[in-house]
Amino acid sequence: MTSLPQPVTNEGSEQPSVDSLTFIGNATVLLRLGSFTVLTDPNFLRKGQRAYLGRGLWSRRLLDPALTVHDVPTLDAVVLSHLHGDHWDRVARAGLDRRPPLVTTTHAARRLKRQGFSTHGLTTWTDHVLAKDNEELRVVSLPGVHARGPLGKVLPPVMGSLLEHQVQGETRLRVYLSGDTLTGDHLDAVHERYPDIDVAVMHLGGTRVLASTVTLDAPQGVDFLRRVQPRAAIPVHYDDYKIMRSPLSAFLESVRQADLDDVVRPVRRGETVALL
């Protein structure tokens, strides 16, 4: 059976001593990989506040995040999949330290650099490397498709990300952040280049914008697992906003029917799980 992420207990310690993921809410997670601490898609709006999605579109948040922006520990990097208000909001912009590298799309990097952040814009398959002593954390931009047809030209560009942790040149852990993407051939290309992904963090929710689905719903989530073939998968981004129409329960049922439930590990908001 696939080894799934396990809960971390922190008795007598302020931080996990193992590689871990803490689910804050929506697509916001805190990753500790070796000595690196990384925040993804920072969304710290509170319940009832509205996220701006562009073109006059808004969505109201339904649930509070597990942490506030002021609870975030010292970061080595922020990884941002794209510039949408439910992934990067005004609270994050005002409260986050601007000094750590912010690795994102070239579109978002240009915008956020003007706000004083240390941005690193990546095109597909390029990377940014962080180094500490004998460790490296390589962030690789992976292809994503937020929407197809005319809507795909309107929504901001999105990227998936591979976080590859190495010690003394040896890769010990690969974490794939899907970003807001639909399924498709681009995921086959990810598997072809990276057939041994340890953990995939999946953006689900079947988000609907202008009558179009723009994130993985339950059937697409199953197709994602079949194409990418991660050893374990953690679902996120499924119930924080009204525009999310495909609940976690639907995905878990589809996964069960596909006999893939040994791969998927749901994580509660505020929970920390070990990745190895």
C-alpha cells in the first residue's frame, strides 16, 4: 500500500521536526522541506470578505483560514500559482515580508515586483533554486490550464510547481503543487518528466466562472491522479468560496469508485501532516 502523509505531533516543540504540510485554507499551505519553509498561494481573507477575481467578478469567502498572516513563520520562499484574489489577496500583500523570494508566473512577477516583493517569474519548465549549506530546494514551473476557449484568454496565466528537495545533490522529496488547472495532455507531460512524484497537492473545487469550470472537479481529479500517478495526494481548494461547486465528498467518492482511495489523504484545516 502507498505510504500516505501522517499526522505530526509537536509535543514540546513549536515546529515539526519532519517534512510536513500544514493546511491553512483554500490553496494556502505551509510546507517544511528539510530546513526550508515555504508558503503557497497566500489567501488570508476572513469569512465574509470578498476576493476579487478580475473583470468585475468577486466571490465571498465562506470559511476562516486556520492562521492569520501574522502567524506565518519566517519564510524561505512564497510560491504563487497565479494572480487571483483567492490565491493572493490584499491581506497577504499588506502583511507578508517582502524580502523572501516570491516564485510565480512572469505575469504575476511583473505586477508584484512593483509592490516591492522580491519576485522571480518563471516560464514553463524553468526553475529557481534556493540553497542552504548542503541543501537545495528547486522550484520548477509546470504547465497549467486554468480555462479553455475564450475564457482561457481572459483569466491570468497559471502554473503548477514542483518543489524538489535535495541534500548533497541527492533528491529526497518531490512535491507537486497543481495550481488551478484543468486536466489534459499537459499533465501527461508532467508525468513524463517527473514520473516519481511523492506528494501532489491538488487544487479541486470544480470552480465555476462565467458558466465554465476552471479547476478540477471530482471526475477531473480522478483523471489527474491517473495521469500524474503521485504516490500520495492531498486535496485542497474545495470549499472556501461560493464559486466552488464540486465538494470534497464528491471527489472522495469518485476516488473510492476508481479504487484510488489509498492514494488520497484528506487534511483538515489547521492540521499538519508528515510528508515522508
